[in-house]
Amino acid sequence: PVIGRAPQPAPLWAVLAFTFAGSVGTAIATAGVPFLAQSAYGYGEIEIFLLALLYGAVYIPGALGIGPALRRMAAKYDWLTSGRLLAGISLILGVLAVLPVATRPGPDGGLMGAWAIWLMMGAQGLLSGATWPIVESYLSGGRRGQSLRHATGLFNITWGGCIVVTLATLGPFVQPHPLEALAAMLPIYGICAILTIWMGREPARSLPDVHPTRPARYKQLLSVFRVQLPTSFLVVAVLEPASPFLIASVAIEDPWRTPAAAVWLATRVAAFVLLTRWHGWHGRWAMPAVAATLLLIGFAGITIGPNLDSVGIARILVLGGLAVLGWSVGMVYTGALYYAMEVGHAEIDAGGKHEAFIGLGYLGGPIVGLMAWGFTQPHGPLEVSPSIMLLAIAGSVVLVLGFGSVAWAVRSGRRSGRPGEPQTYNKYPTE
């Protein structure tokens, strides 16, 4: 994004190491904070959904704004580079993670220091949104073809696997030491800052992997996954704040709640591994159609289970629904990233756009959750459980956007030509 792009790609091990360490903070902020805030501050559903809403609201401007902001700052300050900015962001996130411990609730149980968790979540959302487009530029810069596809696959497996490990590890800390678990991010973000030394001052130049022809449906498939990406993350952003309450409702107790919540994260990694090694899904309409179906089935199991009288069947539905949901989200994310790579650019701005679509899901999910809890008793007039209301609202979104996007794209493809017909286009247009 700035003058002096590196001639060689950043060492893949350094980018992946940064990805793993940085994903610890993302995992704690998105999937861990609901459990930790409930334990430390006694937060209920509304407060936790509001925390998640704050994260999503600032994630989008962080993702979209980092590319233009970096270019302006680099033009003004000669010493500023992408690597130094990434290191600075990491250190700021680490310091802010300590604030909840320094301002912990008093012995009377009051929420004297509760403001710190809100400040930390706001900073996490804004600066995480700014971090990952830069990292994705280091990942893709100087790589093309099979090298880029291999690096992207390892990137998905790394951040996805890290979130599984982090959430499973949080279990023993939720009740006795919830705020200390947040403070553990300080040394982890310190490691991130150190790793930027090996990543280099700037990402390498993007190398076009030009293929003069691609099936015409690739553009339609990219449009489909660009719709399904925020849709799937909306479901995730509904699920993560509600996880402590949904899992407790099927009689799963600490320290097993966070490992249970990590089931969908584990199957998402399994989907990443399978789709990285098997490429038979490329260019096939079945991929988004199956992903949308699994998304709906998985979310239905998660939300219907807590309303059943049989605890055994309820647990099977919730845990099975989580597993199916993970496969779906992994399919959608892989498809969105793959077609963006095939059709579009590999710059920070492109990464920012990709992350902004994720941010739309992070923003919409808490809004759906607040609506579900706000309209049902004891908060509202409807005599249904919040989980059933979640199913009704989020399920409608998946039906309309998930399946609607597939139908629209197939119809568009038929109008523009046969689905398999090659189309010539300039992958790297000039203005």
C-alpha cells in the first residue's frame, strides 16, 4: 500500500506464527468474552449482546479504513511502515487487555471497573479489523498460483485451529480467574509485535496469476459467497454471545462449557483442511447450496435443543447442530476467499473489503440477538423462548440471503450464457 514494496514474499512461518498468536486475542474477544464477562461481572444476555454489537460496529470501519489511512500516514511520516504499524497495533491491544484486571469489581460485587471491558472490546473490534487486512497482504504479496493457494489454506487452518485451542483452554479459568484470562493477551500480543521483525517492513508486490479465461460462473459464485459470508458470520455472531446460556440450558456445567462451545470451531477447521486438499468443489453450484442448507440445519438444532424436555436429546441436538454449523461456516469462508483470490486483487484494500463483509455479520448478529431477547418475556410481550425467536429471525435471514443468493446467481448465469462457458476478463484492471 505504500512506497517500497518488498521484492520477496514474507516468510510464511512468520506470517502463520503471527496469525496464530493474533487469533488468540480474536478468539477471546469474540468467543471467550461472553463466558468471561458473565463470570466476572454477572452480565446477562442483553449486556453480552451489546458488547458483541460494539465489537461489530467498529470492526467494519477498522477493516475498510486501514488501507487509505496507512497510505496517508506513510506519505506524511517516512518512518512509518506496514510492519511497524502492525507491531504498534499489537502492543496497544496487549496493554488494553490488562485494564479489566487493573479495574476489577470491588469486594462488594459492584461493577466499578466494568467500563474497562467495554473499552477493551471497542479497541479489539477496531484494531482487529485493521490488523487482518495487513496480515492478508503479507500472506498474499509475492505469491501466486499454487503457492498462494497453499499459503491461504494454511492461513485458514492456523487461525481456525488457534480459536479451537484457545476456547477449549479457557474452560478452567472462566469461574476462578476470568479477568486474568484477558490479561494473558498482553504477552501474546507482545509476541505478535516481535514477529513483525521477520515479516518485514512492507508486504511484497502482488504478482498476478493471470489466466485469460475462467468459467463465467466464477463471478456469480463470488457474488454468492460475498452474500453468504456476512450471513454465516451473522449466525456465528448470534451464537457466540448466546453460547453461555444455550449450553447451560442443556445441563453442561463448567469447566466443560467452553470446550462444548468449541465443537463448531473444530469442525470448521476440519472443513478448512478438507477443502484445502480436495479441489473438486471449484466452480460448482452445489458448494454454496450445501453450505446454506447445513447452516440452516445446524442453527435449527442449536436453538431447538434447549426447548426439549429430554436433556440427552437436547444435548445431541445442540452439539450436533454446532458440528454441522462449523462445516457450513468453513465452506462459506473457504469459498469466499478462493473466488476473491481468483477474480479479484490481493492488496490491503481487498483484504479490508473481505474483512468488512465479516464485520457486517458481527454487526448484524447482536442486533438479531437483542431483538430475540427484547421481544420475548420477561423483557417483551411474546410468550416464546428466546432461542425459538433466534431461530425464527436468523433462520429467515439464512433462507432469504443464503438460498436467495444461489437462486439469483444461477438465474443470472443462465441469462448471461451457459454456466460452464469461459469468460475473458482482466483480473488486474487498470484505471
